[in-house]
Amino acid sequence: IMRTELVQRAVAAACVPLLSGDAAIGVLTVGRTKALSQSDVRLLATLGDMAASALDRVAVLATLEQRVAERTQDLMEANLRLEQLAHHKDEFLATMSHELRTPLTAVLGLSEALDTGVYGEINERQQRAIQVILQSGRHLLHLINDLLDLSRIEVGRLELQLEPCHIEMVCQSSVSLVSELAKAKHQSIRLAVQPPSLKLYADTRRLHQLLLNLLSNATKFTPEGGSIDVTVQGDVEAKVVRVEVADTGIGIPEADRQRIFEPFVQLDSRLARQYTGSGLGLALVKSIAAIHGGNVEVFSVPDQGSRFVVTLPWRTELPAPASMDMGPSR
């Protein structure tokens, strides 16, 4: 009714089309009781352009919002598929690692029997061949064990067997295993534990594995005549134990100091690498520290050496339960 009365009273009216490109998307209609001046017409044209632009923006925003919602849904589905594939991959690696280890153990057992003369005398040439088989088999078994452990951690199946752990004994055992390699490169290894009787509840086997990986890397990347220092310090106030492995090796560029803890990463990725390895060692070090509730840091200067510091909670009592499934590390 009000609109009809307005039209009846109006002596002047204007209709301004609202255009989006060449298409009309609406009409701006104005009626008034006085004649429209040229300035009124120009003002109406400007208002029409502004209204059309606003409607355009609303339409674009609505379209963008719909596209964002669609893309978000696509990304969520893609992430779900990736998570499922990653889980299947980890399960496959764990299964295959176990299947590979079983026949390899038999190969090593028979090779050791041949080497000790259980099946009769062997000549020097045959013994050298058996030694090569044993060394290669043990190296392969070490890689398979690392892969199996990493796969278990990824799928949350690695259980910690917590027990009183004499850290000095673990360090001495780890040092003795790399001493031959260090001796061959004329490297010195020094060990210091404070206090010497330091003991904490941890998985002894996993700590040994952690230290062995750090020491193996230190000997590998330290040139002949270099030195390696293993320092263990118990911090009573912070209730942590810090295990430090420092070397005088090639060092690590700052840009690569986080990448080295990713599985299968080798900083020298050329086909003919100077330093061999699977790239699993430091990933295991980080994961083992994490499932114990600790962490690992690296400090390094290229061409001067590296220092890896593992910080572990200093437990003096056995947590419950004794066998802990800590879940995935990521």
C-alpha cells in the first residue's frame, strides 16, 4: 500500500539497472515528488554501480565459501586416506621385517657353525668367504632389527620393559662394541659418568640401542685420529639424566639438523655416498628417547664436530605398569 501511494504521489521516477558485466542482476528504482536533477541522476548511477559491485562481491564470496568447503572436505578425505596408507605401510614393514629376520637368523647360525668347524675342516679361502657372509649377515640383521623397531614404534606396539638400569654399565657395553671400529681409525673414546653409581628405571636394551646408534654415527663421521666423548650427568634438581655423545667429526649444517632425525634420511643422498647407512639410526634415537618421556638435541659446527644430548627422566621408582606401551611417537 505504501509503495502504491508513493508511486501515485511521485512526479519523477528513475530505474537504474544493476549490471554485472553485460548481465542485469537487478534494478534500483527511485520515485520522488520533485523532479530529478542531473546530479540526482548521476548520484543514482553511482549508487547503482556500488550496489551491483556489492552484490557481485556477495556472490563471489558465496562461491568461494562453497569451494573452500568442498576443498576442505577433499583434504580431510585425502588426509584420512594417507593416514590409512601410512598405517598399512607400518604394519607391512613390521610384518616383512619379522619374515626377513627369521631366515636370516638361520643363515647366520649355519655360517657360525661352519666357521667354528662343526661340519668339518675348512681351508683358509673358505673361511674368508664365511667371514664375509657373517659380517654381511650381521649388518643386514642390524638393519632389519632397526626397521622392525621403528615400525613397532610407529604403530604403537613397542613395549618398554622398565627395570633398574645402571647407566655406566650400559655405556661401557656400548663403547666396547664400537671400540674395534674406533681403534681401526685411531680414534679415542672417553667415558665419564657422574655420579658413577647413577641408576634409573628404564628399558636397558633400548638405552643400549640408543647409545650404540649414537656411537656408531660418531665413529663413522669422525675422521682418523679424532676423539669421541661420552658424558652422563644426573641432574638432581631437574630430575633428569643427560647423556651426551660429542665427536670431532664432519659436523652438520644448521639447515639439516632437524632432518637428520627423520627416518631414511641421509644428508649425502648421492648414489655413491662416502658414508653408508640406512638413515634409521637417529630416527630410532629420537623415538626411543620419546617413548621414555625424554628428548634429543643436536649441537654442531661444520668441520668441527657434533654433540648429541639425550635428556631422560630420572625415575628412581618403578612406574606402573612395569611393561608400558607408549603408543606412536608422532
